[in-house]
Amino acid sequence: MKAAVLSDIHSNLPALEAVLASVKLEGCEQTICLGDVVGYGAQPNECLELLTSEHIPILLGNHDAAVIGRLSLEYLNTYARQAAVWTMNRLALENIHRLALHPIIIEQTVITYVHSSPSEPDLWRYIFNPTEARAAFRAFKSQVCFYGHTHIPIIFTNPADDRRLINVGSVGQPRDRDPRACYGIYDTETAEFRWVRLDYDIDKTAKLIVDAGLPRFLADRLYEGI
């Protein structure tokens, strides 16, 4: 079975629409979102409602947690904090309730899904390097763990047992200097994984951010993939 794994949409509806269209063309039978549906962008309600209408399971990300009061805004950087306050003032009540129901981690026999790290996931640890990956490997037992949070697609392999820790990249705000939307496809029968990169209407997303009164930097960075 082909499964699509998405993360870090960040209120970027054009990017999400492009990814979901690709998921259907790829023939994926299952889709899951690893969180951070909101934050940074100008269409948080639309993104949450689209995922909900497609019956896609969603995990809780740190930006999601911040806008529902489960994470202090002091944890976020200046731009993220400004966007979180903007989002809090515009989220529909039903979408606040939806976010509150999202789990932080899903642990299965073969696959673990988490937004940040399986090691104390509610502390929102980052996994950028092999040292951080080693701590994460100690925290899960499945053959593969999918995560997001850093917005940078990468795979770490545990040499002792070939288990993998896979960052699926970011749908709505890539930070690997490739501005295209990114998500992953995993074949549950062959255990093969690949990233998919997609062009989307960055101009539209950027204009919505600026017109909403959010910091211009949040629009400009989309063109650079940073």
C-alpha cells in the first residue's frame, strides 16, 4: 500500500491543494499529516477544513499547540509568535476544538508518526544531526519513524538494526532552499520511501500573507525555501 505522509503545512492552502492533488494522482491509499497545519500563513481555517473534509488523520504540531494554549508563545521566535497571535484571533471555534483532539504521537508495530521527536514529543525537540537522531532511535521500536518540525527532508539510519528516522519535509514552508512543496510516499509492502517535490502558486500565498498584515518576511522566505 502506498501511504502519503505530509507535515508542516503552515496555513499555505495553495501548497496543500497541490500536494493533495498529487497524492491522488500517485494512487496513495492512505494519507496522514504530522502536524503544524497552522502558523506563518494566512489560511489556517481553510487548511484545517480541507484536511478534515478528506478524512486525513492529523497529529498536533508545536504551532498547533501554541494557538490552542498548550504551548507558551514564548517558545516561538518573533515571526512565529506574531503569526500565532494572528491565527488565534481568526481560528473558527470548531477548528480550535479540532486541533485540541489531535494526538502528539501515533505508535504502531511497524511505523511511528510524530511531529517533532519520539523522544519526549511534547517537548518539541528538533532532529537535525546524527547525535539528535541517536536519542530519537532510543525512543521508538518500530522499523520506521516519520517526523517533521525542521522542514528539512532527511533520512537517518540506525546502524545497529537498519531502522529509519525519516523527515518528510514541509508542504507549506520548505527550508532546504528548494521552494517547492514537499511530502513523502511510503510503500508499506516494500518499505521503499521517496520524496515528492511540487511547484505551487507561491505568488498567491505570499500576497495573502502580506494582505493579511503578517510580517513580509514570511512571504519573502517562501521564494527562497528558507
